[in-house]
Amino acid sequence: MNSSPLFSIIIPTYHRNDLLAKCLDCVAPGVQTLSAEQYEVIVTDDGSETTAEEMIRERYPWAKWVAGSRKGPAANRNNGAKYARGKWLAFTDDDCIPDPNWLKAFAEAITGEALALEGAIHPLGDLNQDLAECPVNLIGGCFWSANIAVERSLFEKIGGFDPNYSLAAQEDQDLQLRLSPITPICFVPDASVDHPVRLIPLKEAIFRIPKRCLSWVYYVKKNMVSLGYKNKFSIIYFAYKFHLKYLLKNAYKFKIKSIILSIIMLLFGLPLITQKLLIKSSKNY
């Protein structure tokens, strides 16, 4: 590889070597239609019990493995970006399957005007299943971190992802809000990845409600003006309206687990959101 490739692919990972291997197979030299000299691959690994270091050394020697900071997905992506040499950072997730034309499509979209790009994300699986989730992006405007590219100097200038987001939630929308006043964000449908649909166990979904609520509170308090909220009461009104609609939607489709989750969110999650929005605190959630 030359001293300054066009892209540095950043892949954060955490205890998913089997999925990571499938992702790496798709960005291997000769698989991507973009010349291998024009990109590098950096795997930033937040694993604690196990890591992907040995697997990458033995099976993917062309990829660079680095230990993550173990402070969440946002900080892990920033950690990978620190080692990047490319002019652009291309982010995808360890469970994504990039199309062979993924990088080439991004490269062809670099015209000097837009310094941030987002690619299409297609679901692999049935999203109609109860408690199924997948960050789908077919028409743009989402800026999900599973498939975005940002000019490296701009990414560094604005401080990258906000590491205060300890979950994979809102950190990419936060980055989008900070990029939007500086540069157009271009949707590149041919720069596509497939993303597996995940079925979330009900118990897991319930236990992560408090952390997700606190992450959302941090996001809306930080970006209240950009998001168009007049005051904190308008945020609370939106939250209750959204989750009531979500409950009715799930009831109509008779998704029992989602109904239970929605009721728990209304009874416990939204009061937590209300409390955290109305109290004065300098703490980052």
C-alpha cells in the first residue's frame, strides 16, 4: 500500500469474530473493485474476554488490528481513526457485508463538494419479526455509522464521534448534526452494505431501557436547538407521543414482546426521561 491511501476502513468490533471474518472477507484485496493500494483496513477491538488479534494475524495479515479503549462504540471508532492514514475514513460495522463495489462507489462520489457520504444499508432477514432491529438506509438522510465516509481532516477538526455516547445509539446522528452546517452529506446508493436483522431477547431489551433513555436525554439536551425543540416540555411531549404511537402500532400487529416492552417504556423509561430532562445537572449520560 502507498503512504497515503484514499480510504481507511474503520471496523469496530466486540466479541464477534465469526461475523467480523465475513466482513473482512468482503473488503479483502481483490474482492473490492477499488484497487487494494487505495485503501487500508483497521479493526479496532473492544474485546475483553477474547479479541480478534490472533485471527487477523493468521488469516487477514493485510488488516491492522488495534486494541480499543473499551469505552463504547463511539470511542472505539475514534480509536480506530487515530491510526488512519487515508484521506477519507470509511466506517462500517463488524457484522456488515459490504458490496464489492462499496469503496469504488464512494470514491466516484468524491467530487470536492461533499466531505461526508452515506451509503445504502439493506436488511438481511425479516424485519417484521417481533423485536427485530436493523439500521436500514435506502434513501439517505439517516447517516447510520454502519455505512458512512467522512473526509479525515474534517472528522478530526470536529472531534470525531462524541465519546459520551457509551451505547450504539444517537452517536451517529450527533455527528451528522455537527457535520451538516459545514458540508453537504451525499447519499451514495451504490456504496451499499447488507446488515443482518437482529432479534433482541425481551429480557435484554428491558434491561437496556435505562441506558438508552439516558443516552437519548444527553442527545436531545445537547442538540435541542438543532433538533427544533422549543423547550424541555416539547421534548417530553414528543417522547410520550412517539412511544404511544409505537405501542398502538405493535398492538395492531399483535407483537406481544414489543407490546410488553412499550408498556415498560411508558411506565418506567419515560418517567426517567422526564426526570433527567427537568433536573439541572452537568453530568454527561
